[in-house]
Amino acid sequence: MNRVRVDDVDAVDLPDAAPRREVGAALGATDVALNRYTLGPGEALADTLHGHGDQEEVFVVLDGAVTFEARPLGDEETVDLTVAAGEAVRFTPGDLQRGRNASDRPATLLAIGAPPGSDDLRFPFDRLPPVPDACPDCDHDRDARLDDERFVCPGCGADLGGVND
């Protein structure tokens, strides 16, 4: 058994996203990630809509409210869902999402992911210039997987372009 005081866990600064306290890592968790975020007004959990093809995520809002831009797996439309204090939302592997604080006061939330790391980070085609609108080889048109600074089609593996192209 391990125990930590959440406020004593160092915050990790992330590019284009709010800092997070990696509570699960501090506890030595190996099968689940547990992170705490405090989002100021206008801050986001990530810089763009994204998903994990190999990770389930649950967000529990402790204080304030967080608005998630979400595109569930199989849906073509993106919707906004506001999750208030005392509520939780679950995203299945393959769902695309981006959480942000759209209010004028801070929001605090826990992010729980299993497995703890994701090797299958995905982004929607419509947010990836100069990536095409669909895979030219197999017509997959939902998302592209990021693989070592290159976007690849998760359907057939075709190279769709680089992050810095």
C-alpha cells in the first residue's frame, strides 16, 4: 500500500496543455493512470481533439465544470458536453475528446486512464493539415494515428504525412 498527499505531487508542465499532478505514478500504480488537473478559465487538458485507440478514460470533476468537445467512436459529429462538479464522463478507446474550462472560475478534475500509457494516439483528419481528408489507400476517414512524428492510417498503415510537413 502507498499513500501520497495529492498537493505534494509535483505538477508536470505540458506543452499547450494544463499542468498535471501524476498521482498514480507517485503511488507506484502500474495498471491505471491517475492525474489531477486544475484548469484556470480558458485552459484545456490538451491542445486539440484527440483520442486513444488503446486506452479507456474517465474524468471526474471535483470542482467547477469542464466542457468536453467529444466525437464518440462511430459518430461523425462533434458535440459539447459540460460535466459539473460531482459528475463523471467516460470515453471508450477510439472516442475523440478535448476537455476545457469554458467558465470564469477554476475547475479541478481527476483523469483516470487504463491502461496507464497509450501507444495509439489519434487525431481527427479534419484537424490535421496537410493530411488528406481520408486515407488515399483505403478511404479510412475518421482519424490518423501518430507514429514517431508521422501520421499513419490505422486502417491500412499508409503514411499520411509528418507533423512538420
